[in-house]
Amino acid sequence: MTQDAVDFASLLCSRLCHDLLSPVGALNNGLELLADENDPEMRARVLELLGESARASAAKLKFFRLAFGAAGGFGDLVDAREAKAAIEGLLGDNKRIELGWMVGEPALPKGALKILLNLALIACDALVRGGRLDIGAEGPEIVVRAEGPRLVLDPELREALLGNTDRASLTPRAAAAWLTHALAGQQGGRILVSEPDEGVLMFGASIPRIS
């Protein structure tokens, strides 16, 4: 393994730790409160919050395992329902974002699935006030559409998606975006990103040799 690969793996690990810090920290805080709380109603509420945090942690781990890891078995294809379930788990009880799923294929190549999931992750983060997330895939084309009252795409993420970021200056925040660009490039494809226009942001991936 090259030093570049080790450095990039470290960036991804930092991103994962950052995203898991909140739900895991909530679990720790909840357990501390539970140890000191005697009121039955408060204990019931704390247990409810612990359950929510545990579900959020598990959902994020499942999503990251598919988006960044080697999940899906040893075959070349992964059941598309796994990708949908992972995104639904990431959204959790967040009623502010409505998911539209337009993936007709029963299974997706691993490379395509990772690109789809990472674009969905970036689009979710851009919907800072909620909205709608539409995901479609057909053949070599993947489209992710975010629509909401306020869309914010960090310029660092845009540049990483488009391949304009120097590896030496890459940060954990942009690691998933750079991975998406690299996965598409390995298959002879590219990532397209629109400018937010009237509350709509589009991400596309055209991948001729999808695998």
C-alpha cells in the first residue's frame, strides 16, 4: 500500500469518526444521565433517546460500510435495495427530507453503488433546511437531484467532485467527494455538478465502463 493510499484512508477514517461522534456521544451522555436519574418518567425519556442514538449510529455504520467499505459480498453486483435501505437509514427519522427512488435495476455494480451513495450523502448535507432528494440510475448514468428552500454545497466539495483538488490539500470533509471522483475516473467516467438554481442542485455521473 502506497503512502498516498494510507493518507487517504486516514482522511476517510477521520470523516467517519466526525460523523459518528454525535450519536455515540449522545449514547454516552444518556448512560450517564440514566445512572443518576431516579424519576421513572425521566428514565423512560432517557431510554427513548438512547434508542434513537443507537439506531442512528447503526444506520450510519451500515451506510458507511456500503459507501466506503467492502460490503455487499464478493460478487460484482449488489442488490439495489441495500442502497435504498442505507439511504433511508441515513435519513432516519428526519422528516425534513423526502426520498424519491427511481432506480429500476434490481442490482448495481459495486462501483456504481458507491458513487450513488456518496453523491446521495453530499446531496443530503446540502439540504440544510430539508427538501426532497431524488435518486435515479439507468445503465451508465446516475443522477441525484436535491431540491429545497436552502441549498449549500461547500466549494471544497464541488472542487473535489470535479477532480480539481490537489491530494496534498485534501481534508477529511472532502474525502467522500474525492473518492466519488476517483471511482468514476477509474471507470472512464466523470462527475457533473450543477450550480444551485432556484432551489435545485443536480449531481450526475456518466460511467461508460461501469463495474
